[in-house]
Amino acid sequence: MISELKISPNFTIEDIHKVREYSYEITKNMTTEERTAYYQEASERVNKEINKIRKKNNGIKTSN
């Protein structure tokens, strides 16, 4: 199992493979309900980060 995900600054195809492998290792023994909750939580975190960046950089109004 990959203990920590490390990707290159250029984000190469190899990095995409690393991300997919890392995600698989984390979720492979989860139930469907656990995976759903895991991805929902991750989605909410990413949306919050995107909204912060938008507010900071562009002044774009967000829905959250």
C-alpha cells in the first residue's frame, strides 16, 4: 500500500496512475456505504477549497 501520495509538480500520466492506485488502496475494503460517505466528504472538502480560491482570486460569488 502507498503510505503517502506524492505527485510531481508537472502532474504526469504516472501521477494519474499513482492517484488511482492510492484511491483503490484506501477504498478496496470499504462497503458501498463507506465508499459513498468517503467520496461525499472528499467532494465537500474540494468544493470548499475551490470556493475559497474563487473568492480570493476572482471575487466570484459561490453557492456555499
